[in-house]
Amino acid sequence: MSTSKIDTALGEACRTVGEKWEAKRHCCEDTVRQSPLVAVAGAVAAGYVLNLLPVSRIAATLLKILITLLKPALLIYGAARVAEYLRESCPSTPKAPELPAGNVSVPVGNP
């Protein structure tokens, strides 16, 4: 799969995720407008739970993992781009001559 196809697929995936995010956001806004007391109680409960968790350590660990995984991902992406560039810029290799169809005897050995 070429990188242009990958870029197209990633762009389509981002658009799809964005559309779903907007739909969920509108649904959440409607729910909050219908029952604001429940929304405030949920926010307070979520804040209490987040206060109990070591959020800074979790975020730092996730950032370290992301940075660790980003280096090989960039290397692979760069290699794919170089391969695509070389495929487009270099002339194609000459093809082998086609063999004639049918029963053709080929001499074997030294003449």
C-alpha cells in the first residue's frame, strides 16, 4: 500500500472520527440541557475520582510510552516515503524477454 493511499485512508478515518465526535457532543449537550442537576452531580463525582488517581504519574507514563513508540513509527513512515520517492524517480527496471509460446526446445550444455 503506497503512502498516498495511507494518507487518504488516515484522512478519511479522521473525518469519520470527527463526525462521530460531533454527534456524541450534540447528544451530550442535549442530555445536559434536559437534566442539568444530574450532569453537575456526574461532573462532581468524576472530579472526585480523578482527584484520587495519580493523574500526573499516569500522564507522564503515557507520554513516555508515546515518545518511545513515536521514534520507530517515524522511522517506518520515513522509509516508506523514501521507497515511494525512489520508485517514482528511478526508471523501471528492464523486463526479461518473453519466451515464445508452445513447445520450444532449448539446447542444454556447451555447443
